[in-house]
Amino acid sequence: MPELTTARKPHALHWLTRRFARLQIPLDDPFAVTGLIIYAVFILVAIFANQLATHDPLEILYSETYELSSNLRPGEDGFILGTTSLGRDIYSQLIYGSRSALLIGITAAFMVAVIGTIVGLLSGYFGGWIDIVLMRAADIAFGIPFLPFVIVLSAFLEPSIWNVVFAMALILWRDTGRVIRSQVLTLRTRTYIDAARIAGSSDMKIVFSHIAPNILPLSFLYGSIAIGWAILTEAAISFLGFGDPETISWGYMLQDAYASQALSTGGYYWFVPPGICIILVVVAGFFISRGYEEILFPKLKD
Amino acid sequence: MTSAQGKAVTSTPSPVIAVEDIRKHFAVGSPIAAAMRRKSVVVKAIDGVNFTLNKGESVGLLGESGCGKTTMGRMLLKLDEPSEGRILFEGDDLATMQGPALRAYRARAQMIFQNPFEALNPRFTIAQSMDEPLSNANIAKAERADRIRKAMDLVHLPDPAQFLERYPHQMSGGQLQRVVMARALILEPTFVVADEPVSMLDVSVRAGILNLFREVRDNMGLTAIYISHDLALVRYVCERTIVMYLGCIVEDGPTEEIVKNPMHPYTKALVAAVPVPHPAQSHAPLPIKAGAPDARNPPSGCRLRDRCPHAFDRCAIEEPKATRIGARKVHCHLFD
Amino acid sequence: MSDNILCVKGLKVTYSVGTARIRAVDDATFDIPKGSIVGLVGESGCGKTTVARALTRVMAKAAGFEGGEMLFDGVDLLGLSEADMNKLRWRDIAFIPQSAMNSLDPVYTIEKQLNEVLIQRGGMNRREARARAEELFDMVGIDPRRLGDYPHQFSGGMRQRVAIALALALNPKLIIADEPVTALDVIVQRQILDTLKSLQERLGLSVILVTHDISVVAYVCDRIVVMYAGRVVESGDTETVLTQPFHPYTMGLYNAFPDLQSSEGLLTPIEGHPPDLSDPPDGCRFAPRCPFAQTPCSTQNPTLVEVGSRHVSACLRVDEAQQLREQAAQTQTWMGAI
């Protein structure tokens, strides 16, 4: 008699590949792969920032003759991308900037995906007053102007990148929540959900084992869109001067360059690299979301 | 008659299921729109249904789409709640079942679904799907593999190892419907609702599923409801038939009698309309007027009155009550 | 020959799915006599719907003709240009789909959709079109006052009547109906079939009725064409094929059908399932499920042979049909064929 369990691969590896397959990372789409590669590079840079950076990004540097190393052009005195008007190393700022950009992007994406998914699941599956309360909250979130709210709230709570992320998450969950709710509403009517109820599964079990896996790609889609939004918003806030002065970010660099009139003095080496980095990360996020869209809505291809 | 042997003769045959004056009304459209039209549109999907099922009985719930048979099946399994009335399972009201009582009911009342391709989660392997009811019923892990194998044997899916790691899309409709049945039977229920279990299957496969249904029902002494629009199928699996029209029962009695001598005008039409696979068959016009039942706007009194050739004044005024004729109950003014 | 409206000979249609080539229709041969209803019967995936679509030459992109001919009134439809074929559609060959809801445009009234056919294709003016539309509604048994209604205002059965009216609009010679009553309840089904039959008799139409239900065929069809795994296995007059089948598949299909009129007997399934058409077995395609299969059946390809008047069957053992019929009536014969 064949033993039933032998047919199953008992390894944790099998479990892991199955979970991984559920995320449905879009590896078929060349744009999505490009996006993933860009992310991989920035993540590596952020992780190894200490090794890659040549200087402390906030340190005011002096030459051997105790002159302020300010406004140096790329390559001068060994500064790869030159220095700021206060004598700080631009290259090192750029490297450390990737840390805050990714921290902001990924935490915001995570929060947006998590909050939106939970709201969508609860609202769509249980309906009734839970649905009414959550969806009216989403309506309110839709009514709040995004940028002013984030500026005011993060200024009110004291400027730090965490408060910026928190303020963004308070608003951005609304799209994710709505879309996931509508998806749950259709999934809920599937026969196998009824079958699970008759098999004695609790609501929680149904939500997490039958419904949630189907909406994970959707959560990831909205999460990857949120990465771009979060980085752009943080850059905008820092550029407007409401950012955290203690943390180097690309937006902060742009603001610094702008305030120091680098634009009029031809200091392209100061403001172009952070601009390019912002564009690259944001575009990479959208490329990945495009890949998820193709998985979710294959008809968009035609 | 193998099914007769399974029935225990007790002094007080308490019904497994008792349906008492069940109504299910759906409001259509938003309350604001209803207020503007000055009347709320209510679809009476089920409107005053009564019946009981005794242990070991198989009853066909027969009717056209929209007659309420599927809604009835869902309420019997507590997938939907009735608007009015009670459903009793072995004397316990389904409406009051919560927590452990509900879980106990879930283990004893099961459903075989119409579309086997939809009834299993496409992301689950067959083994995972089969495991779900067992883990919910707190069956020890060590015991589960054995239970799964036994259930697969029961539905003649031998060599389970061949199927267990497959996903639903890797199997044929007939095999999947057997898996769905195995899953329904794995906790050894006493009551089963089968909702058109062969309508999505190919003709050559149907007979196998129907035979299997008869076999497990007899062997396990199941009380069963078989929902269908096809009298020929109902006749094949059920000794008793309940005919529904627009949310009401029109006739209830032994299947053979209903097939041979239908009494209610609607049942007459149903019996006459069923095509048979013989070249020589009656082409007599149907004893009922063409037309579609409209659940939003049913006629007053008897709901068949606008299509019935025998309708008279009383039919418009009074809803027909059940009249007992032998083993049958007929809801028609012609008979009371 | 001239009393056939349509002669299909050796028709082959192949779907390309990825690298696989699925031979959905592989050598289908049958005739449609003028003024008759012919039932095209088989299980899902047997190629009956593909044949129906192939006759109008409206097929999925992945499908392609691999050979054969379809002589409509003596003209090979496969030899026609797309423009000429398009002229034939609706005017000479009309189609009734399974789900009328999907074929009717929800945002236009029925009259608009009828007008489109009558005016654009039929070249009528508005007044003629209106008169014809009313006549058509009368014919299919709908009150002409409902011409201005939208599709969603009709019930399923009514919509199917509308679909019949649309198909009849330009007086076609041949109507192809793809499972026209499958989704309907028995009473409505009966009424639609009655309507179709009486119109066919009155107008002298030729109809191909694609269905999986042999009782529908028994009720309305003059002739039956049984398909299995892309091939025609038997065809002939409905009465003779159903009472004197020569192919084991036809015998098995008949056994598997519940019958309201006969006394209670056990239904007999055909064990196994149809072959994978991307890699069909050699020889007879039914052989793996056939209780009467012998060694030659798995190598030799049976061809349609005449077994009676206008009755053909593709089985290597047609000569023993009488004996096989007797065995096929017994349930044990079909058990353990696999």
C-alpha cells in the first residue's frame, strides 16, 4: 500500500518554493526584470553604503592645507562627484541617500500593502457595518489633499523620515483597500469558498488560506506603485525644506543644491545624480508594477 | 431494494430535516430607489415551504431555474439564512447554531456541488483540499492520510497517490466530481445536498457519478436532497420528489407516482416536456401556456394561474394549500 | 447529390496551442439533406462545435483548415474568398449561438439589431425592415410590440427566440444552431424546439443542430451524426441509428442516458475519457474505451462503411453489429473495459 505522505516533498525548500511561487514575481516581462535589477543594485548599494562611501556624508571636509573643500568639481582632489558648497562629499551623500530612499520606499510600500490588504479583506469578506466604516474612512482619505497633509502632519509630529512614511501610509492605503475589496467581493462568491465553509473552515481560515493568496499579487502591485510615490513625495517634501535635516536623502540633496544656487552656477554634478537616482528607482517601481499588471490583467497586452 | 434495508424501523421516526414555513425574500435595488418608487421590490425566492426528510430518505428537489431550489439547498446547509421560518436538523434549529454546534453540524451535513471545476480551490492540491475538513474537525494528523485513502476508495478513485499531489486543472470533470464527493463524505455525514452534480459533466461520465451517488447513499444510509431540473435524473436517484414553482411547492410525493401520474398542472407540463432518447415520442403540445415565471411580480393567489389552462376565479384569490391524496401532497385548487 | 444542401468531406481543422497541434476535427464526413434537421452529437471536445464554426468559416485565430471540402449547394466553401464567404453568411448560412445573451448587444434594442441585418445585409429600406421584423417576431412567437425592448428585458427562452428570429432574418437556406437549448429549462426547451421544428417544416429549412443530448436529437432531428474525438463514427436516420446502432460508441451513449419512459434499469457509464487530440491513438480512437476492441482496432483506422440505407458507421466490427448490440445492452459488458 503506498504511503500517502511519501508523495509529498517534506523539505522546507518545497514549502519555500511554493510560497515564493505564490508571490508570482513577474520574471517573464523584460521591463519587470529591468526594474528588479535596478532595485537589486540600489539595495546592494544601500546595504554596503559604509564600504562604498568615501566620506561621512555630513562631514564638512577640508583639504590638507586646511582649506574648505567646497564647490569642487567631479574628480578634483579625489572627490568622485565633487563637493557641496559646504564642503561635503556628493558621492557619499548619493550613496547614503539610497538608504533613506529605499527605507522610505519599502516601508511605505509595506505599510500601504499591509493596511490596504487588511482593510480590503475585512471590508470585502465581512461586509455589513465593518464595510461601511472602512469604506467611509477610505472616502475621507480620498478627500484629503495628499502633499499638504503629509507636510503638515510630518511637521506637526517633528520632521523625520518615519513620520513622512507614516503620514503617507495614512493616505495611500485607500486605493489598495478599495481595489482589494472589490476583488474579495468577487472571490467571496466562488463556489470553493462555500465548499470551505461547508468543510467547517472558520471565517479567518477562509480569508487567509483561500482568499488572501489570490489577492497577494494585487497587494504587490499597489505596494510597488507606492514605492515610487513615497520616494517622490519624500523628495518633494525635502526639496520644499520640510524634511529631516539629520538624514541625507536625494530630496535633501536637491534642496541643498537649490538653496546653494547650484542651478545657476552650473553645479550639474550636484543636482543631476540625485535626480537620476530618483527617476531610476521610481521608474523601476513602475516597471515591476507593470509586470504584476500583466499577471493580473493579461488582456492588457492586446 | 437495498435502501429499504438500511432504514431502521423505530417507533417514533424523528425527521432528520424539518423545514417549517420557510421564506427567503431578497430586496432588489437600494432602499432610496425603492422609496422613490414608493414600493420596495422584493423577490420572494422562497415563499412558504414545508417538508420533512426522514432518515435514509432521498428526495429530489425539482424545478426550473429561479424556482428557489438552489436557495433552499443553501439554507439547508446554513450558507444562507431564511427570512422567516425554521429549519430543524434532528430537532435543533439551524438559526441558533453557533461555534461548536455549528462545527458539529458542518461535519454532519455536506454538499456536492454542481461544478466540480469550481468547487475546489485551484491553488490547492487534491491532498490539501481533502485535508481541510479533517483538520477543521480536529482529526489527528496521523489518522488523516488513512481517512483520505478510505474516502478515495469509497468514490472509486483508487491509487490515491496518483491524484493527491495534482491540482484540480490537471484532472478530468468526472475525476474531480469524485474528489468533491470524497471530500463531502470524508467526515461520514448523515445528510447530503447534491446540487445538480452531473449537469456540468459529459453524458458518458454522468452515469458513473449517478451510480456512485446511489451506491454511497445506500451504503452509508445517507439522507439526501438531490436538486435538479431534470426529472429523468431525479427519478434515477430519488424515491420521493418535491416539485417547486416560483418559490412554492406544487407537488410532493413518490417519484414513480409523479412520473406515471402527475397531478398538478405544472408537474404535468414538466413530465410531458422531458425529452426521451427514443425516436418515437409524443409531440403533443404542452398542457401549459408558454411564458416565463417572473419572481419579482408573481400573480396573486396561485402562482401558476397565468399559465394554467384550468385556472378559475378562486385561483386568483386564494393561495392553494397542500391537499393530501394518498402518499402525495398537491397544492392546487382542482384537488381540494 | 443535388438533394443535399451541404456535403462535408474529410474536413480537418487543427488548433495550434503553443507547440502542440490539436486535431480537433480529423476527417469529418457527412451530408445535410435539403429540408431536414440533422443532429450533430458528441461529448465536449469531440469537435462538434468546431465543425459548426468551420461551416461559417468564423473560427478562433489559432484554428486552421488542414484539408477536406465543404460543398454548400455544390460550391466549396473553402474555395471562396473571404468577401464571397461573407456574402453567404446570414443570407444563406445563419448561426444560432448557445447563449443568445452573449450574441446580442446589450446597449441596442432588438429592433436596431434586426435592422442592422435587414438593412445592411438585406438591402431593405426602413419600412420593409420594420414589416419584416414584425413578421419575424410573429414567426418565433413573440409579441411584435416588444421589438423596442433591450436584450436584458427578455427571459432566457425569449432571448433564444430572438436569436432564432435574427438567424431567420434573410431567409437562409441552412441554419446552424450550436446547443440552442442547452442552457434552458425543460419546458422552455421543449417550446423552443417545437418552434424551431415548425418553422423548419413551414419554411423548408435545413438545420444543423449541435447538441450533446441525444434525447433532443430524438425529439426533433430527422438525421443524426455522431462524432467522437474529432471523427464521425456513425450517421444515419435518427430512428435507425438510435434503435439499430452499428457503432459501440453510439450504443454506449444510449445506455448512459436516463430515460423517463422506460422501466427502471441501471445506467451504464462509458469508462475512461476521450483521447488527447494533440496525440491521438492509432487506429480506432474509441478503442481504448471500447469493450469490443480487438487487436486490429488499435492499429487499423476504421473508415465509414455503408451499413444500411443512408446509414454509415466507422467500426471494424460492423458485420457483428447485431451480436454487439445484444452484449452492449448488458451492464457487465461496459464494466472493466479499461
